[in-house]
Amino acid sequence: MPTQAPLKLLLVDDEPLARERLRALLGDIAGQCPVAIAGEAGNGLQALEFLRSQAVDVVLSDIRMPGMDGIELASHLGRLAHPPAVIFTTAYDNYAVQAFDLNAVDYLMKPVRAQRLLAALQKLPERPPAAGLLAGIGLTVRGGGRSHLSCHERGRLLLVPVAEVLYFKADLKYVTARTVDREYLLDESLTQLEQEFPERFLRLHRAVLVARTALAGFEKAAGDDAEAYGWALLRGVPERLPVSRRQWAAARGELTG
């Protein structure tokens, strides 16, 4: 760990008292580990907004927070060109903690102790958490998939609210997420998205997932149409989505059942 310059930190916790305690502890160990607290955030969304304009070396983040939890925050940070190290703070000593530890992601049990915090900072730099592990743990910790997806566009990290996605469509190595307003290119797997959001999205075709709430109707394809067995009509956008023969009955059952 470099000693010539202090580590730049971002403190992320929905409890102001918890952030205040971390500030005090960092002051206590400043002689052994110089740090500069760049800012604070109350949840993952606020943290990402802060990081749009200012880079940091380390994010100290709570796990359970409203809006966007620490696990989802870490998954988005991992997509940055130069992701900061993430040290989780948590009051829950369950299996997730062991999983983080095995993957070389450090964690601090609340109430955080000065020497434990110092030891965590002195292990830096650590490799960023694996996205696949974070996704799996996140499903259990929060009881569902991510609230947002992320993509890079013109050097910026953009967040796409999952609730606004009408459909996902695979094309070569990318997946397009369509909202009412626009399209986003994601570096995601259609299969992983289907597994992460089984209640929200329905498989129509090997290359298409649709939001169940976006379905407006179906129409049978012409007999000479090689692209699809049928077409799904959507609310809010003029596009039609192809439905394969294999998925036709299940897809139509969404509206008739």
C-alpha cells in the first residue's frame, strides 16, 4: 500500500451515526494509515452519483441500505475502468460474510473496531469482488435481483432502472435493454438476466426476454415468416417482438391466464 499519499475514501451507510463512527475511527488510525475522506453517501445510488465526478481508492460500504444496497453497488463499481477497492461493513454475520472472505473481499462487523479497520486498509489493494458471486449473494440478501443495470456510454457509467425495461434483446455479444425512452447496450448475458429476474421477465425467443407488464397482445405470424412463429405487441412502444413456436403457448398464457 502506498505511503506517500493518503487513501481517498468514500463512506456509504444509510445511518449518519455509522458514518460518523467511521470518520472517528479513521482519525484514530491516521498515524498508521493516512486517509482522506472524499465524501459520504446514504446508499448505493448516491455513491455512484458522487463517483461520476470524483474517483476514490476505497469504498467503505454498509450492505443493507434502501434504494441500492452495498452488494449491488459493488457490482456496478466492478464495471468501472479503475474500480475502487470495496470493504463491506455489516451487522449480519451470516453465510454471505464467509463468501466475501473467501473471495478476498474484506468486511468489518459492526460495531467496527479501529484495529480491524486498520488491518483491512493495510491489505489493499485487493482484487475487486467477482460479479457472479455478488449477483448470487445479492439475490439472497435482498430477496430479489438488482434494482439497476449498468452500461458504459461515451466514457460514462449509466444506470438503467430494471423497472423501466420493457424487453432485453440479444445481438451477438451484447444485450439491448429497451425502455420507453431509449435503448441501452449492456454487457450482460440473457440467460443470467432470465435467472436473476424470473418473476419480472418472460422468455419469448432464444434472443428475447420481455417484461410481463409490457405485454399488450399477440398476433400469429404469416405462414412464410421465417423469423418468428408469432409476434408480441407491447405497451408504450411500436416494436413487435418475435415469439418462437416453443414459447408461444406459455407467452399467450400470460395474458389469458
